[in-house]
Amino acid sequence: MPFRKADVCVSCGLALALAAGAVPAAEWTFSPNLAVEQTRTDNLTLAPAGQQHSETITQLKPGLSLSGKGRRLTLESRYNAQDLNYSNDSAANRTDSQFSLNLNSELIADWFYLDLNGQLSQQLLAPQNGIVLDNLSADNGSRGDVVTTRVSPSIKRRFGKDLDFNLGLTEGRVNYELPSLSDTSSRDLSLSMTKSRSGSGLDWRLSAAKSRTERKDANDFESQSVEGRLGVPVIQDVSVVAYAGRETSKVNTSRKLEDGDYWSLGALWQPSSKFSLELTQGDRDAQAHIELSPNSRSQLSVNFVNRDVGANTGKTWSVNGNHRTRRTVWTLGYTENITSDAVLAITGQEYEVFTINGQTVFVDGVPVPILVNQLGIVDEEFVRAVASASVSYTLGKSQVRLLWSDEQRDYEVTARHSETQSAHLSLNRKFASRTSIDVGYGLVQTEELTAGKTESVISNVSLNRDIGKKAVLKLIWRQADMNQTQTNNSYTENRISASLSIKF
């Protein structure tokens, strides 16, 4: 598949140029790798019952990774070529490429920072042509290359003992292979100055932000905000708190939005470092904030804002919580904001990938997705509300993880509403020093009035055997069931694969 090589080359060149200056202070690892995989599928074209076509696919996947870690630099880069050869249809043979790069650097100590991210992947872009979950199935126009780049320079500095200064700029771009989708660029500028309370003195915060999204063939989006907060202690554990700000936005929407000023006044009660409660009420603005941290293993943050101006009008919530025990890790989250598919792609949120202990799981250089956007890419903003929860349990050589999420979208122009619910259960069990098994079960259900309901269920079992220190042999079985109520894209597919991966 063709893709915008220029964006990837710019990301690589800039990352390597920055990394070169830090080579003496970093430890570098260069790892070429090669994987050979044979797959037998009973439904190559993902056809409905009675029209299946079986096929044997041979994959040759050379790749390489480069990583560096130093006191002021961390770099992770992966490239993988996926050469697909079909035994009964040589015309379908092709090579896809995947690439990812993440660079975090501190160019001037305690002052100037630069982060760089780039990715080339194949994603579901046109589900109306059929929901194809990976690259092995015959190319029917539903998937395509997506190239994203993001550069984020920032200044972070502490003045004295209690004044923090942050200035950040993020430039991002996403390029889609399908010509029907608009290539998009984004720019986010943010500034914040925060003076924490010392002794009986005042605390205050000043913040400003400006975001702009520019599309090649669709409407642009822009928002601006400035806000100040002042806290004045009055008695022990209690402070008077005041907010004042202004928000403006330019968005193509069917909602009625207003630009303007707001303010609110209230109190903060903080009896200890483990708990705080803040409530304010005023003109066009009401806020509530709760912070709870009973111990080092448990944290909970709840924020509520009811505002009548700007792009995020009305009542909005955010929740973030986690709890750790000796064997379990629990997480809870909820966010509401206005965004777009392009911005989600640029920030790496367009689809959720599988992680273990916070680390992305890669198979032969490719991240394993567990939540796919079944609606495709839409060139308009939408209000996005996402609730998620997860729990992982580790006992000896076994780990079980359960993830759940619910995402609702209200589109600004077409006024459509969609909801996607997903659940993923995984089990990893290590039987011996070199043998393990992975079992997974994933369910994704999307419902929209005009498109009906789509439900996908994926089950998989993988038996893994380490051969020496640099080779891994895998036997994999996978079943995918896809059901759509308003199209003829429902199907069932069974696969069995054998692969050998070698690191050099």
C-alpha cells in the first residue's frame, strides 16, 4: 500500500539527529529480527456462510528495532515489513509496512524538553466495505495506511520553591491513504503558571490554551481559553477559592454555542494531604473537585464542571482512580471532551492496544489491537464520552486481565449518536521456563441509528515456546465472528498459524 514516506522520513531524521547528540550518555540497542509464519484460514474473503474461500498464507516479516536510554533521553523505534504470499492467488501478494517511533528528550536540563512520535499502520477506514480486522484477509478497500507524526517542544521550569512555569506546543499531522478522507494537521499551544501555597500565603494558577485543527477537504476547528484561579486561606484547612476565565470556539455544529466570560466563587476544604474538596458557583460556571489518596496504593480524582460558554458546554465529568494490592491492579476512568478522529489518530487514541503492566504488547513489531473503530473515519468533530475500567491479577506464573470500556459519540454536524462497548479478557500462564500459553476473548459492539448494530467476537489461543535465547515458536488458533444488522458483511473465520521469530 502506498503511504506518505515524507512524514515518516522527517520523523526518523529528526529523532536520529536529536539522539545522535546524546549517544555518549545513552545505552543503545539495535536488534534485527525475522519472523516466518504459515496461516491457514477457512474464510479468506470474510464472506457470509456458504461463500467461504479457504487459503494458505505465508508471511515473511523482517524487522528491526532501535532503543536508547540515557539520563536525558529515551527512544523506542520499530520497523516491520509484512510480506504476504497467497498459495492460490498470487495476484493478492503484497507487502505492508509498520513503523513506530517514540522519543522523549530533555535537551536542556530542567528547562527545555522535546517529544517526538511517529507511526505508520494499517487501520479500518471504510467499514462499509467490510470490517477487516488485520492485513491477512484479502484487500477489499476497507483498510488503508495511516501515517501520524507529532512534535512537542516544551519549557518546564521551577522558579524558587513554589512557582512552576510550563509552556508547550504540539504540532501533529495525520495522512490517510484513502482519498475520500481529509489529511489533517493540528496545533495545540498551552501555557500555565502555578504558585503553590506556602505557609499561610496565597496560591494561584494562570492557564491559557489554543487548539486548531485544519482539514484538507473539510471544516476546520478552533478553540481558545484562558483561566485564572486564586486561593486565599481564611481559617485552618479552609480557603476561599475564585475562578475567572474566557472561552471561545469556532466549530461547525448543530448545537448552539456561545463565547464569553465566566466566574465562580467558593471554598476549598483540605483537612489533610489525603483528602480535599472544592466547590464553586457563579456566573456561567460551577465546579466541584475531589481528591482522595488514603494511602500510597490508592488514588481517586473526581472533577465536575458545568459551564455555559466554549465548545465543552453543559455538565462534564472526569474520573481517574487506581488501586494496587500485592496481586491486583485496579483502574477506573471517565472523560468527556470535544475531539475528532484525526486528533485521536495523532494522539494515539484512535484504537486501543493491548498492554501488560503498562507496556504495549507487540507481535513481531506490530502492536496488538483490542478495540477497533468500527465506524470508520468521519471528517467532523464529536463530543466523546469514554468510561473504562480494568483489573489485572497476578499469581505466581499466571496473569489474568479484564478490560471494559464504553464510548459514546455525539457528532456536531450530522447530529448522529453512536455507542461502542468493548470487553477483553486475557490469560497468560507460564508452564515452564520456556513454555507459556496466552488465551484471549474480546467483544466489541457498536450501535448507531443509521448504521445499525455491529458486533465482533474474537477468541484466540497461543502456545509459545522459547528456543534458546533469541527464538520463539508459536502455535496460534483464532476465531473471529462478525455480525452486522444492516449490511451483508457478517462472517465467521477460523485460523490456525505457526510462526518462528528470531532476534539477531
